[in-house]
Amino acid sequence: MLVHTNKLMLKQISIIFSLLLVIATCDSILDTRYSAKAQTDSLDISQNATDNATSSPSSTAPQPPEKVFISLENLVVGKTSQGLVDISASVKNNQTFDVHDIRIQGEFFDKDGTSLGKIDEFVTQPSFILKPGASHNYAGLEIISHYRVSSYNFTATGEPLS
């Protein structure tokens, strides 16, 4: 009887350590994602302040759009072995000019239409330029339970290279 109790106790301890490992991994992923997002948000704010300070109301030269929509192809929203959402897609520059700072933005919904979470991630490095007609692959992991996702909406944008 004592041997059976010890085996049960060891099994429970191993389950607890496994859960702690999963939680620690998820926590570090979330910390990294939000710290990276905070850095990009602060860059956007400082860029807007610089743009506002240097813009002149008397300038008549046409300005290129700040961002353009680009094609999002082969979008697959799958499930990982842990039951999380795995995303893969290809962004294609369907414009006639070079684009950079390519982002994927999306939102997941449950069966009632309630938002489960949003993503807003850069697909490429800051120096990467996507030529007209060229494609670039994207893969991401979201900390959202796949079984709750009923629908989703994604868009891809890029900034024209001036």
C-alpha cells in the first residue's frame, strides 16, 4: 500500500512541475511580446511628434500614404499540441512600389462574437524591403485557447518606401 501511495505522490509532483514549466514559459513569452510592443509604441509616439514638428501647412507636395494594405495569402489558423493558436501566412506586395515595416493585425472571436484577443505584430525586420510582387512568410503563436476560437479577421499593411 505504501508503494502505491509513493507512486501516486510522485505522479502528482511531476504533473505539478510540468504545469509550472508551462506557466513559466507562457509568462516569459507574454513579457517579451508586451515589452517589444511597448518599444514599438514609444517609437510611433516619438515619430508622430517629429512629424508634427517638421510638417509645414504651406507645403503642397503630395505625401505618400502612411500605410497601405497588402495581400495576405495562404492564411492558416491551426492548433498546437498544447491547444494554443498557431498562425501561418504569406504577405505579398500587391502594390507597384516597395513597402517596408510590414505588420499583421488581427482579432479572434468566440461563437458569440466576443473578442478573445488581438494581435498587431511586425512581420519583417525594420530594414527589410518587400519589392512589388514579392512575398514573405509569417508564423506566430498566440496564447489563446484554440477550442474557443470561432472566427477571426486579419489584415496586412506596409509603409511605402519614399
